[in-house]
Amino acid sequence: MPKAVVCRELGPPESLRLETFDPAPLALGQVRVAIRAAGINFPDVLMAAGQYQLKPPLPFTPGVEAAGDVVEVNEAAGVAIGDKVIVKMRHGAYCDEAVATPSQLVPLPSTFDYAEGATFLAGHGTAYHALIDRGQLQPGEVLLVHGAGGGVGLAAVEIGKMLGATVIATASSDEKLAIAKARGADHLVRYDQEPFRDAVKRITDGRGADVVFDPVGGEVFENSMRCINWGARLLIIGFTGGIGLAKTNLLMIKGASVLGVRAGEAVRKNPVLGEVRIKALTEWAEAGKIRPNISHRLPLEDYARAMRLLIDRKAIGRVALTMGS
């Protein structure tokens, strides 16, 4: 019988349980996917704790992205048994098999294995939406990427460099910064060795960053307002380091904008955005220009340890759960 990680009570990863379940029959227009890998994302942790904006009714299975093989089709147009696919979900990815519709499926890039496919669209999709749709990053601008050792941060480094920006990457260790450099970062700043606001001013000869990509929040966001150029765009990706306060005087003086980034919700509001984004991302993946960095691959049974790697900032890039062969 297939297995799934189930949240029956809100709490830490250790409160989740691995359970077997009976496969659901397919309705017309649905497909069954044998899941080979699932990506771990910070919203999974928050959702299981009841701290995310989406609060599914209990019980539910965490996980917003997976990859695998189509094994059954019930009159679903454009999908065939044997297709290798990425599966986009609001939750439900930590499992051996899933029922989906064609609109949730994206062909797995031929350059990726299953784990890379399962850790691709959430991180790189967020970075794309932030930098292109919201931040409108231009060639020659300075992009400051916080948390550049994380999955979404590394994706922003990669895409920002590809778009022609000068990329300043900040992270908490030399190991994380080395990966950011390998993905295209021009300048590296360790939080504990120099205040990043001073480093950005030094690197830019006092001008500051044009675009700030911030999944951290808290004091990092607040200090970012002190190292921005005129007309800067501060992109709010998340708040793993707490909620930051926007000082309106600093924003006014620099003619700056603070922009919230919700890549999934933006597509639900405007599906055309998603079509353009996925087309671009898959073309770049096929061309070998972008690829998730997966620091840990763990079996489904190790879901709690995998989630802890994100909570404890031990991952560099992405963490994937793997299921079967």
C-alpha cells in the first residue's frame, strides 16, 4: 500500500506520522502519479505548525512539489502513461503516489533527475516572479540576495546573474557562499564578518542596491533599507528571521518600493503569468542554465529530519525526499 506523511495535529515535524492509505479511484480527467521525489520547502514546516497563510483542514499531507511517473490516466487530455512529470500542489507531496489533473503537471526537464524536478518550480518560480514580474530587474543593476545559501536564494542568484545583474550574495557560512559564487554571485558577504549594509555601500561605491531579494526579514530587512539606491525595489519573499518593520522615512527618501512576493497566489489570480514563467524556466533548464542545488536527499521515512535541515539552516539549496526507484 502507498504511504504518506500525515499531519493530524498541528506542531513540529516530529508530530507528523507516516501512514499507509488506500489509493483513491480516478475521476474523469485525473491521472495517478507514482511519486519518486518530493521537495522540502519552508512553507511545509509552517503549514504543519499552523503558521502559514494556507491552513488545510486536518488531516492533510504536507508538500507543494513532487516529481514522478504517470501510471494511470482517466481521459486526461495531453497526458500519457509513462510521462515523467513535475507535480504542483498546494499540499500533499510527501507520499508514494498522488492523484492530479493535467493543469498540475509540467514535463520533467530532460536534464533533471526526479529530485531536481521536485525541487525546481517552487524555488525558481518564486525567484522568477520576484525578479521579473515584481522587481523588474534590469541588466547592469545591483541585486542584493539575502539567504543566498537557501533554495530560493540560490535560485535568485542564478536567475539574477542570467538577467545581467551584479549579484551580491549574503549568507552565514563560507560553504554556502562558495555555492552562491559557483551559481554566479559576483560579491560575497558573510553576515558575521561585516555588516552587510556596510559591505553593500563599499561594493557599490556608496550607491546601494537597486533590488533586494529578502526571504529572511526581521533585522535583515530593516538594515536593507539603509543600503539601497534611488528607486530601489525591496522584495519580500518570506520572514524566516522574523517580521521586519518598514520605516517610511527611509523609503520615501530613496523613492523606494516594498513589494510582497507570492508566486503561487499571483498565478491563481492571473494564470497567464504561470504559463509564461513555466515556459521560461523549463527552457532555461533544458539549456542547462539553471538547476537546483540539492544538499541532502533522504528517504520518505526521514521526513522529520529532512524538515529539520531547513529549520536548523543546515541545508545548502534544497532538500529532497526520495521514494522507491
